[in-house]
Amino acid sequence: MTTTTPLSPAAATTDAAERPTGAALTALVTEAYREALGSPEIDQDSDFYAWGGDSLTAFRVTATLQDALGVEVAVALVFAYPTPADLADVVDADLAQV
């Protein structure tokens, strides 16, 4: 399942060949959640809302991902796909099209 224009190729600063995919991307997203939500216990199936996520935290998640991936990640994706695994799947699919 992909979204409409969540990732902006115009903002790309990281070579596509260097971007993580699959399990590596899931691990990156999970780490972004851990940092933003302040808990090392978060795993790939942890729910953003259940861990106290809010709009400011969602912006921190997407900022971390944008820095690591070199593309703009829409904050709305965090709300639409609240687990790291789900968000990673959508970002991975969208990156394949960029």
C-alpha cells in the first residue's frame, strides 16, 4: 500500500543505492521511534499511540528518517501507519518509486 506523494525526491540528498531497505529500514524506523518516544523497549510492532506519541513526537520521527534517508517523509504517515514495521513498509514501497 503506497500513499500519494509522501516522499519528495526533490529533497533527496542520499544516493538511492545507499538507502536502507527491508529489515534495515525497519530497524532504522524502530530506532527513530525509540529515540523520539524515549524508550529502548519499543520494537517493530509497537504502536505509536500506545507509547504516548503525539504530533511533536511524530515530527521528531520524520525528521530522523528524513536525515537518514535524504527524502522528505510526510508526518501524516506516522499517524496512518503507527507501528515501525507498517511505516517502514510504506516508506520502502515509496522509496522504490523515487
